[in-house]
Amino acid sequence: MAAHVVIVGGGFAGAGVARRLERLAPDARITLVSPDDHVLYLPLLPQVAAGVIPPRAATIALARRLRRTRTLPGRAVGVDPAARRVLVRTITGTREDLSYDHLVLAPGSVTKVMDIPGLREYGRGVKTLAEAAFLRDHVLEQLELAAATTDAAERERRCRFVVVGGGYAGVETAASLQLMTRALARRTRGLDPDLVRWHVVQHAPELMPGLGQRLSEDTHRVLTDRGVVVDLGTSLTGADDGSVTLSDGRRLETATLIWTAGVAPNPLMSRLDLPSTHGALDVGADLAAADHPEITALGDAASVPDLTNPGHTCPPTAQHATRQAPVAAANVAAALAGRPTSDYRHRDLGLVVDLGGTDAVAKPFGIDLAGLPAQVVTRGYHLWALRAPDAVARVATNWALHGVGGNNAVRLGFFTDTSGRLAEFEHTDDYLTPAEVRAG
């Protein structure tokens, strides 16, 4: 009977493994478990939230990438390594048990939530397509309500937006949405554009420390020149339905708290009864789990040794997830055929940060760039990384349309009865303990 390979996760890592396995292991049965029918390009989510591109433009349909892989629309909520069994809860709520000969774990990451009063109830993320679309509707709604009210205090509260987290996601989200809200306020009768205030709260002494001091300072200058308030060395200590409290004692009246202060591996990984580090499954340089060579893990959910930087692990970035996929697929095919596996070794391509308009900062191959040159590199990198002609065409076309016509500020209205809580959109409460999995 043909070997059965189960792949958990339909992102660039999981879908990349499936696509290559179709060619490298033609006799294997392949099942891909994913709650979504598409690959999501996470770096473009801030632009989805800001309406620069529509939600569909940040996706690639799995059906266009995979030919003979069976896709199971659901979420893997538990794994029993001893029995080689995966427990799946489908999108209709039914349960399906999958047995496997080889398991590939690439479920990605979720928003890292800290034990801060009010955060789970009032914090909103930008980690999924639904969260980005919800956030856009929410922000537009606040401006509409601000323009309609006669209460000056309420208008000011609805026009203040607080982003906690000065990393790449937080900076891009604040930068993109600030441009959108400022432009919309200029076109809205009864709304003073100067009332629209964006705050970036960052616990570290600089923005995006991984980019280096120069580019961090360039980013800080771009934001402050636009009127964004950047609070460095500051953290969130509490939130309620009308305000946030910061570590310096300030209380900011706001109806919008956007939480982007880090990511954590998918909760599935810490419930496997296998060695993990900070929730990420420990694997070797060949991406195989210790004592379980039939389990491969990659992407944000795996703790992969960085062979180019001994003593460290690969950071949870889309770049690594994409580039680990070919190695993982080759190693799974080799393991099924009884051949030796190879190690993952990378060359860092650098980092890119889109600040909206013609503003960006980038560090390709260690070279610091800012402004328009950085924007050219940034957008060129995103088009290259999409690796699908239809997606490239959609994104490039929408960039051009946005550049010519500006933002079409229209609420979609799909999330009227949705709370927007992180756990609701990211399903972090769905996963089972090992005992619950074994109990069936």
C-alpha cells in the first residue's frame, strides 16, 4: 500500500512541501489539512487592512498549486505520535482521524497574547485574512461614527488608534492605516483630519531592532513626520472598552487597540508530548523531530537550528518558511525511499518594510535603503515571493489602481456580529491536550 503523508498547514511551508512531494514521491498518498482553501501571503496583510489591495489579492488558491494532493478542509487539533494519528476537526465541526506514515507539521503561528488585563477581550490582531478585513471595517466605522457624533470627547476617542508592537507588522500596519485614515478624514464632512491620531507603543528602545539603528531611525522619522506618536520603552498594562493604560501611567481614550507584539507557534505544537522550545517543536537541521524521524516540522512552528549562526535558531519569517519547504519535501521523499536526508542551510536575503506611499526601508543583502529605492526593492521582493503569476498580476494591478485612484474607503459589512477577539479569529482555544487526543 502506498505510504500516506499527512501535511498540517496550508501556508507557503505546507503547500510548498505538498507541491514538491507530488513530483518527488509520485507513489505516495498526500493529504493536506488546512482550514483555508488558499495560501496566505502574510506580509501583505497590513495593505489588506488599509485597502491598498483587496483580501483576495493576498492569497493563492490551493487548487491552482496542487494537482493530486487531497485537501481536507479542517484544523488539526491533536496528534498522537505513538499511534501515528492526527485528529482533525473539519470546518463543519465533524471529526476525522488520519493515520500517517510520515507527518509534516507546518501550522504556522498565532498572535502572541500576554497576560494583560483586557487584552484578550479588546485587542485586535492582523494575523489572518479575516482579522485584516475586520480591522479595516472597524477603523472605517470609527471614522464614520466620529463624524456623526456631536460629543467632542467621543469624537476624539474614536479618532485615536493605538498599535502595540513596534516590529515589522506593527509598523507596517500603523503606517498603512495612518495614510488611509488621514486621506479619508480630509474627504469626510464634519471631521477634522488633525483629530486622527495614531500611536505606536514599543517596549524596546527602538523600532524594528533587527533592521539596525540607521533604518530604525529612518522609520521613526517617517512616522513622526506624518504625525504618528511613537512611544519607545513603553508597554501596555491594561485595556477596557474605551481606553488603554500604558506603563508610564498614561491612559489613552480609544476605541481601537491593535495588538502586534509578537507571534507564538501554533498551540498544536506544545501539545504533542515532544520536546519543544517556547512552543516550537524541536527539530534537527534536517527538519526531523528527535526520536521521531517520521515527523518533519518547518516554518514558524519549528525550532530549526541556524547553521549559518551557530547557537541560534531560524527566526519565524515567511522567508524561512518558503525556503525550508523544498528541503522538507526532499527529505520526506528520501525517508520514504530509505535514502539519506540533507540539512537546511540558508543565506539571508534581508528584510523589507513597506511604510505606504513611496516610503519604505529595506536591507537587501545587508545594504541599507530608505525612501523610493527601498520601496522599489520592497515591492519587487513581494512580487517575487508570491511565485504565482495570477497573484503577481492581481497585486501589481491593485498597487497601480491605488496609486492612481487612491483608497476606496468602503466597509464590507461582513463582520457586524463578530467580536473580533484574537481567540475567535485565530481559533487558539480549539486544540486538545495529549490525554484528550488519546481518549479519542
